[in-house]
Amino acid sequence: MLLKILKSKLHRARVTDAKLHYAGSVAIDSELMESVGLVPYESVMIADLNNGNRLETYVVPAEAGSRDIVIMGAAANLIHPKDIVIIFSFTFLTPEEAKEFKPKVVALNDNNDIEKRIS
């Protein structure tokens, strides 16, 4: 049996742009991706704190240091620039692996700088 466990979390990221006419994904500053162990094309869930919308998409890297969080494709109808979001990824682990696993979680400030490493 495998358990679905939180792997990575960017807490309170501010959306910097939204591009409706794009094939679909979320672009995230590659430094922020690295800080929580996200890799290109990894599946993520995004929860919008402004309106309660939740969706699943995949990650593409944005320029390192840009602090960009860009919502692309149909998701741009649900999540807008300046919205505050939580970006999660998950992994599957055995119960034994899950006991020892620690997710990588950071809280961001209004400029998408890392304010605090939670775990």
C-alpha cells in the first residue's frame, strides 16, 4: 500500500501574472522551485486564498530570481494576478517511508521572497 503524502509547499505565494492563451501550467521562479524540491513538469495543486478555487496543473520553471508565479492556460480564468495561493505537490510513500519523511515547506512574503522555512 502507498500513502499520498505532502512533498512540497509554497505557502502564500503571490501570483504575478496570468496568461489565458497558453497551453496550460504554472511558471514558478526556478529558485523557489529548488527551495522546495519541485522539478519541471511536476504535477501540483494550487489553492487560491482569495476565492477558494483549487486546481491541478504542472510546473514550468520561470527565470531564477524573478520571483514570478505565472498562471497559464484555462487556470487564468480561476486565479488572477495579485491573488495569494498555496502551491502543493505530493508523493507516494510506503507507510514505513512516510514515518520518516519530512516535506519541504516555505512561507513567502508579498514579494515572493522566502520569509520562513517551515520544514
